[in-house]
Amino acid sequence: MPTQRQISVRRAPKYVPFLLAGGIVGVVAAAFVSFTVPAPADYTQESVFGYFMVLFAAGGVLVGAIVALVLDRLSVRRTERAVVEEVDDDQPAAAAPAPTDDTTHAAAEGEPTHDGGGAPSSADGTGADGTGAEGDGNRDGTERDVR
């Protein structure tokens, strides 16, 4: 008997893009500030930029992290509940809906279909080993249940 569980599904932000974007904005802000204000007599314009770059990039990363955390908390409010059912490997899966892309059209005309990847698909008439024999990739033509 399959067991049912209730799960929560939500969209959560990825933190690394927010941190990188904050750091990049900080570097741009440091460049703007350091090159629009004249440097003190004891320092070069580049050293002023380097100093501001470290400070502003760190601040930008911090602001990016705060934005990501706020968006993460907002996504918790939009959490949806779903019920999933565990299916044993011995039971056949439910019939999948027919695909709506051009692969059904090509298969209907008798043309081989391909999944678009670099590996040959099962409709190409070749097995995983490239010999033309369907199966698990063995060159001797036998099939094994690979799990």
C-alpha cells in the first residue's frame, strides 16, 4: 500500500547570485566615489579606489545577503502544501500525458526522434553502447536489470 506524505513547496532565492550582485554594485559604487573625488596628496587615485573597493564590496555583499534573506522569508509565506504518494519500484508508473512538442509529430511521420542532447536516444535505433541493439549497454546483446 503506497504511503502518502504532506510536503511543503516554495520558491527560495539562491544566495550566491545576490551576494555577487551586491559585491559588483559595491565595486561600481567604489569606482564612482573614488574617481569623482580628488585623492588626498599622500595617496594615489588607485589606492583610494582599492580602499573604497574593499569597503564598498563588503557592504554590497552584506546588503545582497539581507535582500536574499528578506526574499527567503517572504517565500515562506507563499508556501504551498502538496500530498505525495510513495510508489514502489515494482508497480508501473501512471501513464504520462502526451508531450506537446514536435517530437510527437516527428514520431508520427516515422522519423527518428532525438532528445536534443549529445547521446543517441532510444528512437535512433541504437542502444546505449552504440551497437544498434536495444538493452542495457552490453555488447553481448544480453539485458540486465541495472539499478
